[in-house]
Amino acid sequence: MFKRILASMLLFTLVATVAPSIDQASASGTTYYVKVNSGSLNMRNKPATSGKIVAKLPKNQLVTVSSQSKGWAKVSSKGKTGYVSSKYIAPKAASVKKASAPNPPAKTADYKAQAISVAKSNLGVKYKWGGNTTSGFDCSGLVTYSYGKAGVKLPRTASEMYSKAGTKVTSYQPGDLLFYATSGGKKVTHVAIYIGNGQMIHSATSKGVSIVSINNSYWKPRFIGAKRI
């Protein structure tokens, strides 16, 4: 029985000797910074306020902590080692790089041809009021989507495009926007992209994304004007 007690005591002594304290193990080698609102933090030669001041650490100065116990931390900084109050230091958090916002597509030299190509790739997509994705387009949704893929941002509605975007033209080039009043009068309610050879591509309620002649008997009398982007 005595031998068993003696063995247990010996084991306890070995563990206590080899294993560092929880404070010491968790703090060892950790970079902290001085966290004071004003003035400086006193570094002392022993863990007590009666200890001699060996250095004054300014706000935000980095220190390396080797151990912490009973409200005091043993630190080293700029070649000096001493003790400071644990409540005036804080771990230096790793800097987190903010994710950058995705860059908008770059405007290419031949952006008009690219916009036309995008529009043509969606031939047959159904008409959807308010739609601006490949699951369905309205007229201005197709135009903003196609030009957006080519790096050009346009206003969302046909009337805003007509009043705010581009330059008015009377002779057309591929990529020009053609505007129509489908409700009578001069109020722009429809937009299409001119693709050359007297044709335009648009999203119409009847056929979705489709190509039609600009001399079409329905569209020609409703034409308002053209803009070059």
C-alpha cells in the first residue's frame, strides 16, 4: 500500500515538473499589443506594482508574451523583458484581407459586336415582363443584359435609355439602339438592337428574343429614333 502511494506521489511530481501551467502554455510566444487609452504601460522587474519600472511601453506597441499568471504577464519587447498587467495587453489578431468586389466586365474594343453576339445567343428565349436573365427577357432586359456582358452599363428601361444614354443618329450601324412607341404617341416603350442589313434583334411579347426587319409593317410606323452607344 505504501509503495502504491509513493508511486502516485512520484508521478504527480513528474507531471507538475514537466507540464507548464495552462496560462504559460497558452500564452507562450504569442504576440500581444499594448492596449491603453492614453499614456504608457509600465514594464516592471517583477509581477507586482512594487516592482521597479524597467520600461514604459507606448500604446499599440507589440510585445511577446512568455507566460501569464495571477493578472501579470511576462513579456519581452525591443530587447527588454519584464512584467506588465495582463488587463492592459490584448492578442494581436491576424489581419483579414477584405474580399474585393468583383470587377465589372471590361469594355472591349468591339463591344457592340459582342453585345449583338450575346443577344443572338439567346434567340428563342421567351419574353418575360421585367426579365433580364436567360430565363426570360423583356425588351430592355435583353439590351441591358447583352451590353452588360460586353462591359457597358445601360439604364434599365427603354425610356431611360432613350433619354439618358448614347447619341442620337439618323443612319444606323450595328449595335445602335432603336426605339419604338407601342402605345401610340411619342412615349418610348420598346427598344431593340440594330444588327445590320435592315434587321434588328429584340425581345417581343409574341416571339421572345427574335430577329425582324426594321421595315416590318408593325414596327416601322412606331419608330421614334435611334441612339449610338
